[in-house]
Amino acid sequence: MSYVSAPAEGRPLPVPTELSAPHWDGAREGRLMVQQCPVCEAYVFIPRRACPQCLAEPLEWVESSGKGTIYSYTIIHRPPHPAFEPPFCAAIIALEEGWHMLSNVVGTDPATIAVGQAVAVEFLDCGEVTLPVFRRVN
Ligand SMILES: [Zn+2]
């Protein structure tokens, strides 16, 4: 039982684009990067060209603390691809700055995961890309 704390051979991975590259470059450096609107200060994730709140552009890239809580989650027992080892947890993380991202909660028995638990980002080196994932903190 790995609980997705190690990259699996053949795992399908995100493909960085010109727009999302700063997010992935940051992850490779151990920094969780998110866009922020310079006008209304809204955090924007997933990466966009313009602010969805006020339409300002360009957006700025800032570093998140990587600290948050589990907003919602599901435990996957039938993986979408053979390279994923079930069971594992896909979760929406509420970052302390007030934005959300979909990720995995790693390193813990999925049966013990609950909404509201505190988590912190860590980075999973998968070769071509480094994935931000979250681990419970107490
Ligand atoms: Zn804005």
C-alpha cells in the first residue's frame, strides 16, 4: 500500500502549457505557485489569462504557503489507469489564502481522511513533472 506517496511507472501526467508553466516550474523548485489578480487580489487556479472576477490581465504568479485543509475528498478503489495503485485519495484542498485545488492526500490510510483535516503541500517528483500533493499535519 503506497497511498500514492511514490510515483508509479507509466502514470499519466499533466502536460505543462505556456500558461501553466510557472506552476510546474515552481513545483519542481518545491514552491506551490498560484496566480493572483493585481487589481482585485483574487487568487486564480487553474491558470488563466485574465481574472475571472474582474477580467484584469495579466495575472501575477505568487507563492502559496501550501497550508490548507481538506475541503472535500473521495477514495478511489477502481483506478482510471493501471498505474494508479488503489486505494488513494483525490481531494479538493482549501488553501489558507482562500483558493482551492484538486490534488491527492498521500502518506495516510485513506480510511482515516476527513473533511476539515489540516494538510500541507509536498512535492512528488514524477520525472517530467513534479506534482504538488498534500499530507496531513497535526
Ligand atoms: Zn481581479
